[in-house]
Amino acid sequence: MNYLKFTLFLFLLVNATLIFAQKDSAAKKIKVKTYPFAKIDTTKGYNPRIAVIRSAIAPGWGQITNKKYWKLPIVYGALGTTTYIFFRNVKQFKDANAAFKNASDNDPTNDYQIPEPYYSVRNQPDRIKSFRNEVRQNVDYSVLFFIFFWGLNVADAAVDAHLKTFDVSDDLSLHIKPGYSELAKTNGVSLVLKIGK
């Protein structure tokens, strides 16, 4: 008996919401997505929080969420270039460090173990050391640029998600009109921004 009452109550509740629901003909239909791992309200359009989280996890994922696919080559180009420069500088640092150790230990048998670019300056360990220090600094700069471009990727996804729902309809307009100032009792030109109807 209780089961029947509960089913009847649910049936009446669902029908009551359908009967008394007000329909707006000008309302846009927005697809509502459900996420099993988080309760996020997506009925308001693009959610900047989702775009930021996704871009922070994987570069370009926020741009995919915002459907700005043309930005993906820019994101991966910037991060890929800094990654390539990082690994190239690390390899140069290891070579320069080995060359400096071999050139500065005063063992003539180690002169043959100095890599090719540094062989010509094997008797000048100070030059090898200064180059090694410059390359070490370049390693640090490439890491900083990688972090900067990753952060820029996250910021771009957030701003783009915020501007997705920006109203650019015909109701927005900016007009130049002649105006009269009661306070100064002068004529002039006014910029009038009309928002809405």
C-alpha cells in the first residue's frame, strides 16, 4: 500500500511540475552535462572553472572545452619548443661539464675524452666553464618559459570561457548624439551606449 502511495505521489509531482512550468519562447536551449566526478552547474553556458582545471591538467584541454581548436597548434608549439630547448640545453650542459672536468684535472690522457666542440679550447678551462655556466642559466630560463606558457594556456582558457557568453547581439549599440549639458549650459557631443531594448 505504501509503495502505491509513493508511486502516485511521484506521478502527481512530476505532472504538476510539467503543468505549472512556465515556458519562455525566447530562452535558448542549453545542453546540460553531468559529470560523475564533480557537481558542476553547466546550465549557464561555458564554465570557466572547468576550462581552467582542464588546462591545468593537460595543456590545450581547456581550448578543446571552449571549442577553440585553432589555438591548439599555438599551445603545443610554445610548450614543445621550450621542452626541446630544455633537453638540448641539458645535453649541452652535460657535455660542457664533462669537458671542463677533463680539461681542468691536468691529466693529458683526458684531453682525448673532451667532446668535439670543446677540443679546440682544451687548454682554456675557464672558457669551457663560462660556457657551461651560460648553458646552465639557459636551462633555468627554458623551465621558466615552459611554466609561463603553461600558465598563459590556463589564463587563455579561463578568459575565453568567460567571454563565450558575452552578449554581442544587435541590442547593444553605441551612438554619437548631440547633447546639451544643463549644468554647464553648453552644447556638445555625447556617446550613448544603449544596452537592451
